[in-house]
Amino acid sequence: MTSGFKRWYDNDPILKEALELLQLQTDDNKTAAADFIISLQEQVAQDVIERIYEITKKYSEKGNRWYDKDPVMLKAIELLRAAPAKTQRVAALKLLLAMENNDMESLESEDNE
């Protein structure tokens, strides 16, 4: 077994790359990405969303993960974690394309389709 803890997104190389690149983005790009990810909550069950809010309260600005310091990003990442695997993959691909093209605004326009 490899050393260290395995993160929930390490099993999917696309999701892993998207989240690692997201960590390096500007605050504006992170905000756009968080808004996009939060828009996925329609695909997550209500009881799961309530648990996400509990996690957000518990870890907001207290956890050690890069996204724990930003309550909106924490909510977004927890929603992504709870989303179905197919939704995670699609979101990760859209995030990667937006970051690669330096076009986070494209995430907003896709929400409205």
C-alpha cells in the first residue's frame, strides 16, 4: 500500500487532475468553479445535502484540506464528492476544459442550457 491517506477523488484520474489544478487557480476562477459545482446539487439527494451542510459547519476554516478555508469551495467539493460518479466525471471534464482554456465563464453559460 502506498504511504499516506488516499483522497476520495484519487481513484478517478480526471477528477484528481481537475481538483489538483483547481487548487492552483486564482480566487476568481475558484469562485466560478465553486458556483458551477454547486449547481450540481439538483443531482444529489436532499438527505445528502443536509449532511453536506453539517460537514461544512464542522470543517469550515478548521480543516487541513486546501478547500476547508473557503466555505463556498468546501460546500462545492463536498457536493461533488456526494454526486454520482458519472456527474463527478462530467463536472471534472468541464472544469479541466475551462481551466485549460482559461475560460471559467464558459461554466456559467453551460449551467443555463
